[in-house]
Amino acid sequence: MSKIISRRKALTNTLALTGVALIAPLVSKTALAQKAAAIPNAASETEGVSKALGYCADADKATACPNRKQAARKDQYCKNCQFYTAVSGQDHGPCQLIPGKNVAAKGWCNSYARDPKKS
């Protein structure tokens, strides 16, 4: 048994689907832009100097920072490193070892060196 759909209903459904198809990419691009804006010019964990240093943006994730598993390294974060420059009111800042990029304050890399001026 086939169900008959009126032209009005077919046209309404077509217009609704077209609207969704046109708006969906705009919404997803906006969401991605807001996420990327969270850390402007963020260092990538998989590219260039960051990758060579073993940088990971979230040092508390064991899968992201396998070299940080040692107990002695548990208090090591970019925010305590001598190469990190804190930016007031931000959870990220520039790193001298990754020029032109911002790293997360809760990040970590193999070149971590405790800054005696930071706690």
C-alpha cells in the first residue's frame, strides 16, 4: 500500500531540507572557529618543532604525553617552565622553544626546565 503525499507537504519538506542543508555548514564553521579561537595561533602536537619536542597540550592525558608518566614529572607543566611566558588572564602563552606559537599552560614537552621564579 503506497502512501500519497500532497504537493504542499512535498514542497514544505523540500524547503525545510534545503534550509537545513544551507545553514548546517555555517553553524559548523562557526563552532570550529570558536574552538580554534580558544588558543590563538596554537602549537600543534603533530607538526614541526612541537612534534620534535613531544609537546602535548594536555599534560594530564596519559595517551597524549607518554614520556611524562614518570612520577618525578607529574608536577611539570608549561606554566612552570622557564621557556613559557604567562599571559595575564589566559590559559595559554608563548614558548621560546616554539617560536610564533602559543602553548597551553597545562601542556608539557620533553624540554621542560623548571623556572626557579615560578612555583
